[in-house]
Amino acid sequence: MKFKHRARISTMTTTTNNAREAAPAPAGAWIKFLRSYGPTPENGILFDEHVSKALAKANVAPISLPTTRLAAIAERAANGLPGSILIAGTAGDGKTFHCRSLWLSLGGDGGAWAAKSMVKELQLANGRTAIFVKDLSELAQEDSDYAMNLLEQSALGAEDKRFLVIAANHGQILERLRDFGNRRGRQSDLRNIIQDSFLLASTPPARLAIYDLSASANRDTLNNVFDAVANHPEWDKCGGCGHQGEGKVCPIYENRNRMLGAADGGLLSTRLGDVAEVAKFNGWHLPIRDMLTLASNMILGHPAAKEGLMTCADVPRIQEEQDVERASLYSNIFGSNLKPKMRQRLIFQALASFGIGSETTNGVDGLLVYGADDPALAPAFDRLLRADPVYGANDAYLSELRRYLEGEEEARLDSGAAEFLARLEAQRRRLFFTVSDGEQDYAHWPMSVFRFANEYLALAADVSNQRPISEPIRSRLAKGLNRVMTGLLIENGDKLFVASSGGFTQSRVSVLCDTEAPARRVGGVGMRARVEPLSGRPLLEVALAAGETSPASLALTPVRFEFLCRVADGALPGSFSNECLEDLLAFKARLLRKAELLRRQRAEDDDDDAANEQTLTLNFIDMEQSGMGFSRPVTIRTVA
């Protein structure tokens, strides 16, 4: 939405503006190159095959990212060990880049690599031949069968003089191996090995080195992308640009400096890294390609620019129209500068799932709306909003706020307040990334749908480092599980009630306690949290008996964790889908099956007299006035 009501300041003369627009921007070529990484329909530069041409055209240095996996891949290829190399991942993880970099590190010619052929041969000094497949998806059947045959022979021990270096998506390599085996009337011996490596993190044979790039994308990757973009040497040319200084703010350079993090101590990248971690644990995979797109959009985004991305030529007009505030990188993070179709990209869908901007608290909105006039809120308003004259409570925001509060005629019409509400959403987003951790009254995670994300990240760090989880988190999880399993608002956080309704495990209210387990693992019994090896998520395990080899487990995603914490606090918004509840009820059903097996085993161990007694003991769950639950046994004697 375009902000129409802006506070005007004196502008320069038309002659000066025309001169400024005519002057070439010192970093114009770099900005155009960076723009080509953005979310535009023609951003082919995001594919490794087009990078060299774009660099030559722009005459700038490439965006150099740390390649920690490349050193290991190059060492494997150069050390003479037999067997092949599979560089796997999803689209945008940098498979072709790693393949090309390995080719060059082994002495391959850049021009030969750029040739159209998808299969390249390179003679190594040790007499071996490396066969490179740039992109498996581009191979015809004959070339694909040749590559799959060589992969099997070299990985399974029949070929030592030649080896394959292949870049492929997970599904592509498995599909090609399956089809290759089917055409030969057999199953591929290698397909299951590679599939288990992808899905179960199993160790492949020594003759097959698998480097799954999708497993390495995390907050460090995002920080590396931001650092490489914000610290690119071409930014030094902006120092003599006429679009900044003397009271003028260049939105491009302003966004770059905020990404750099010098003013906030890196708080923006830390917060966005936290968001990326939570997204990863929720199943979103954000490849490097998307992270580069995000960095470009954060710096260059503006809804009034062509395709929503600025060039240096757009800056004078934006300054003249007093429209700098709509270039806010805090809103650009979520693609608010883009048309809806461009916001369908994976990175923006993942970030939109957090609801940042639409979610809020009473305290935050009270500050944004009444803080300018309320003496009690004024110090916080000055500290958190007025202190940022570019994207915070500037003259335009305060002017629109007055119109909204004073109820001018236009503001009272249908959708008349839409412009201020758009500003309000932008300020919530800015606060999420700028408010310090010490601002207890305006904590940032409650401004998202994941209000307990901070606790979840702490839990993930604890289990990853094999530390005991904090007692408040353990108690909250136990309390939430108890309320799901019983359907009662019980307060117990020290033990778990495995409850049923007498046979129907999907019942929402269950008052028969089949068994109990402590919320802390003691003597091999009870609940504990450990790390799930493949995903890195926390995994809840509940053992009902000592020595149990396969306790019931629940992979704890941020969504499930949030669900349990909200239930423990007694309030669950309708925005949560039934999927979470169904997952937890399925976990309850697994616990009930374990409890039934345990009961039968104990019955078999009873003496004959006890077994012959015609009695049945039921444990009913009762609640004290304080809300604490307890099991009350009721013995029923049956009459023949």
C-alpha cells in the first residue's frame, strides 16, 4: 500500500534534482548485479551456470561464500581413494557450484566446464579419470545409464581407474538408479544404500562419498550470506555518492548498513537466524539460493520500484517523494514490496508462516498507538520508535497516527484506516527485529505465532549438547501432555497420566489412568528429551518400565511444542490445525498400547491365587481443589 499522507520537508530545486539524477551512481553496476539475485521472473543468475556471464557484464567481484564442504570434497577427490562422489541436495543448495569448484581445484579448465556438454572428463595426475556430471536431470537416457553404471561399479568395487562426481537432487538420483535397474531386469544394488543415507542418516560404503548439502543449511549459512553481501568491496564506492549525505538518506545504503549490524550489534541477523532455525525444525529447508534472494530483497526492496526492487536510478525519485520509509528492510524480509505472485517463493512462504506483523500483544499495540501521548509510555516510545527517524516513528507515522486517533472524516470511512494499519503492521515487524532482549514488556517472540520459540530453541540447544533440559520447560511439557491425554485442566508437571476412557483411545476426555510415569527419567522409567539424529529436533521419549527397548517417542517440532505450551497455559487459539492434536492423540495411543502390554506382562507374573481372584481395579483420575490430579483406585469384585 502506498502511504499518501507524508509530512513534507523542503526539497531541492528542480535543476539540482535533475543534475543529481543525471550523475552516474558510483556503485550502480554492483547494485544492478545484486538486483539480479532478487525475486524477479528473470533471475537466472541464481543458477551457477549464469554467474560467470553476469560477473563479466557487471565487472564486479563475485559474492564469495565460505565453502566448508568443498575442502572435504576436494580432499576426497585428490587423495586417490577408490570410489565415487555424490553431491546431493535440493534445488538451490549449490550442487553445481561445488561440482564446478571441484573441477577447477583439480586442474580443470573453466572454458571446458562452460561448454554445453553435461558430462566432462578430467585426467588426474595420479592416472585416474574423473567423470563429472554437471546436472543429472539434463542427461538423456543413454548418458544417464552410462553414469549410473559407472556409479555402481566404482561404489561397489568393480572399478578403480575411473570415478564419478555427480550433482543431483535426492529424488533424481534415486529415480535414475531405479530406472537403470528396471531396464536391466533387476533392482539397483546402490539405490537402497543411498536412500538410507538420505532418510536414516546411515553410513554409506567407504567407496561412495555422499555430501548432502541440504543438511548443512542453517543460521550460520544465513549469516555467511549476509556478511558476504553487506561486506562486498563494491559498497566502498557508495562513499562519494550524491544520493546520501547532507540530510539525504539513501534507502539502499541504509538497508545495507542495517544488514551489516554495526549499529545494533548484529541483533537483526541473530533474530533472523533464530527464525531460520525454527523454520528448519518445522520442516522448511531454505537453500543458499533463497538466502541470496532474501538478502537482495532486504536491501533493494521498495514497492514503488520496478518489480519491487530498486536500482540507484530510483533513489532520487524516492527521496523527492519522501517515500524512503517504504524501503524498510524489516518489511522487505517478508516480501511486502513484492506482488503476491512473487511472494509465493519458498523463502517468503516460510517467513510468512510466523505471522510477524499480523500477530501482536496488547502491550505492543498500546505502545504503537498511544505511546506518543501517554506519559507512562513516552520513554519506551522514544526509545523504541522515535529513536529511528527513518523506519520508526518519523513525521509521516506521527501524522497518520494523529489522523487515526482524532477520527478525521476519511479515517472513519470504510477502509479509511487501512493506511495507518499498514504502518502499524510495518512497525510490529520492525520491533520484532530491533527490540532488545531486555525489554520484558515488549518481548519479540509474542509478536509471532510461535510465542514459546525462545524456550524451544533453548530446549533444542540443550538436547543437542546433551545437557539436561530446564525444569520450567520439562514441567510445561508434562502439563501440556497431561491435559491432552486426560482432557482435564490438571496442573501436574511432575508426572504423566497415561489415561483412557475405557477402550476408546481417541476420546477427548479420559479419566481412567492406565499407568503413571515421572516427568523425569528415573531408573529407566519416565520422560526424557534427546536429539533426533537426522533432523536435529528434540525427541520426547516416555518409558513405562525399566529396560524398555523401544519407548514411545514424539518428534517435537516447534508447532507441536507451541501447541503443548499453549495448552499448558490454558489457552489455544483456533488458528492451530487439528493435525497437532491428532499427532498427540496418536502418541497417547502408542503409550496406551505400551501400558496394556505392561499390564499383561505383570498379570502373567502374578501368583495363581491373585490371578484367580475375580476382581478388577480401576484407577480414576480425580482433581484436588488446587487443580493437581491424582489417581484413586476403585476395586470391583465380580460375581460369577
